[in-house]
Amino acid sequence: MIGRLNHVAIAVPDLAAAAARYRETLGARVSAPREEPDHGVTVVFVELANSKVELLQPLGESSPVAAFLARNPGGGIHHLCFEVADIGAARDRLVAAGARVLGGGTPRPGAHGRPVLFLHPRDFMGTLIELEEA
């Protein structure tokens, strides 16, 4: 059901500093920051040959990423994103298997403009999983 790893998301307390670290220290290509108000974050993408790293900074204090950073002030891995061919079919299959879909189960546009869903971390060994329709 799942396809390739689309990205690994890392919550960071200072997006500009994190982007500079990837760009200047690792020589990576880093996108411009983009606000995603529906998800409560500002993001940049570190482009890799076979995937991406998404750096996330909270957009306001009510952001879920703000709560994550309150528990992990230095930042850390926030979620893994996997591609799926049909997000509705993937959701239905996961729910039938007992997985919990966050946010009511209705896909929303993600940072790439494609439909995304998040799966409860307790159902995946403590890891928040994002599914993105490819």
C-alpha cells in the first residue's frame, strides 16, 4: 500500500538557522520558507536525490509543532511521510485494520498541494505518520 518515503519532517525552534545549517554545512539545496496556516507551520524543504527533509517551525502558539517543541526544545524528528496512490482507499484500509486517522479522516492539502492524512503515533510505534497522495 505505501509507496516511497516522501520526506522526513524535523521540528526546529529556529527555521532560518536550521535551513542555513543544511545549506552551508551540508551544501544542500533548500527551498524558500513557506507558511502553511492550515497545518500551523512554516516549512522549508531540503532537496535530496531520492527524498526530502522537511524542516518545520510553529506558526503560532496553537501549532501542534509548538507542543512538540515544548517537549523537545532542541527539535527532533516530527513525522515520516509516505506516498500512497489513493489516499481514500489507503484511509479505508487502515481504518478497517484498526489504525486511527487524525483530524476526522478527511484529507487536506499538504505542503505539496496534494491530499494528506496523519495516522496516530500510538498505532505506529510512537511515530507520527503522514500519508500523501502521489
